[in-house]
Amino acid sequence: MKKEQNEIYANNVKKYDVLLVIIIFVIAMLTAVAIHFIKDNHGDSQKLVVVTLNNKEYGKYPLSEDRVFDIFDDNYCNTIVIADNQVFMKEADCPDKYCVKTGAIKNINESIICLPNRIVVEICTDTGEDELEGTEAADAGEDELDANVDAISR
């Protein structure tokens, strides 16, 4: 009698284990698809490349329009390329070239930063301004960033 109960219990456990694994797998797949859809689909908003030089907006460019432009100053030249819905820093006169090594970016909130030349290239939406912009917290953060960049540049 005990042997039969153990066999029935073992068969039920195996069935429920398999069912549990299948349910977990389906949930994981649905989550992955949802994350992919949310990440790549931002409604009707257009992705913009925002270039900032010395904490001042240098320009906004649609990510969908291919272009190449240079940012010149007395001491440096950076070449930025927008192509195939991506943006990358093709050339830079900075010593470390981290901005060039960053490679292409294409998703909202990704950025390329050239600290020595004080250039930031980031992708955002046409409607999306930073939530902190214009607030005291954002102003304090910008002042702290300026101090850190100045300290690193020396």
C-alpha cells in the first residue's frame, strides 16, 4: 500500500514539476518580448541626438536623418556621425579617445561623453526634456559636474 502511494506521489510531483518549468519559461519569454517591445517602441515620439558643448546645447538632430558634422574649438576637433539610426564619434583630438571607443549608440538615454573636450552626445525623445532640468537639483548637479570635469581636466 505504501509503495503504491509513493509511486502516485512521485508521478504527480513529476507532472507538476514539468508544468511549473513550462509556466516559468512562458513567463520569462513574455517578459523578454515585452521588454524588447517597450525598449524599441516609443510611440510617435522621434528620437533626437542632442549635442552639448560646455554644458550648453550645441544642437539637436533627428536620429533618422544621416549627417556628419565637426565640432571645432581652438584646441580640438570632434567628428560626429549620425547614420542608420545610430550616432557615434568618428574622430576626436582628446588623448584617451574613450568617446570614439564607446561606439555607436541608438537607444534613448544612451550617451557618448568626451570629458577632455566637454562634449556630450545623447539620445532623447523630441518631447522628453530631463525631468530635473530647471530644478534646483539639476542646477546643483550641473555645478558639481562642472567642478568634476574641471578637476579631471587639470
